[in-house]
Amino acid sequence: MKATVSVSSARRRLAILWFSLGGLLFVIVFAQTVANYYGDKVNEAWGWFLPLVMPMLSLIIGVFVADPLNETTGAMRVSSFVYRLAISLSSVYLLAMLIVVVIGQLTTTPPLVLMKLSSLGLGPLGGLVTAAVGIFFVKKEKEEDQKGGG
């Protein structure tokens, strides 16, 4: 029998991960902004950060707001492999962002140069994360469509 996890449980855990680490990143970038760490390049720093985090947070909030009392979601299951993949990719992605934000204070490389360089790896990784996490936030509609169609 295939190992599975509850879709609603997976959604909650993914949301906790994203809001915890995303929130920590926000606080750090905000504190660095207030401390004038980026100088006159504040818009570039936020221009790097926001597109990497906000789409996923918006997706998560949208699903939770649009579907707060759906009891069928709790009964739905998804492969535990896919869940572990989504959690792992999300963790690596968010930790890589955290390293970029923090390491700038430990090197002589300007922080915005680090941010631009990191985008070479974070961009493709973000695509994989979006695909893996998106399964948990689109799965319900696909299963309901299959039930209704057959």
C-alpha cells in the first residue's frame, strides 16, 4: 500500500514552514533596511526578496481564505513522497535565501551582488518548489473533478 499523508495536514505544515522562514527573512531584510544596510539600493534588495517569497505566500493564504471549512480536504490523501519532496525543496529554498541575506554581513562582497548571483540558482529551484508545493493547493480541485466526471 502506498504511503500517504493528509492533504490538509500537508498544507498546514507547508504553510507553517513558509510563514516561519519567510517571516524571519522579512524581519531580517526589514531590519537591514532600517539600519541602512543597503544604502540607496533598498528597492533592489526588496525587488530581490519579494518575488521569491510573495507568490507562494499569496497562494497559501488564498487557498486557506477561499476554503476554510472544507471538510473533504481533511479526508483527502497525497503521496508521502511528494509531501517530503515539497517540504525538502521548500526548506532548501528558504534556507538558501536566509544564507544569502545573512552571509552578506560576513563577506566583503556587496549584499546586492550576492542577491543577484543567488538568483541564478534560486530562480530554477523556485520553479521546482512551486511545482511541488502547488500540488497540495491544487490537488483538491483535481480530485473533485475526477469524482464528478466518473
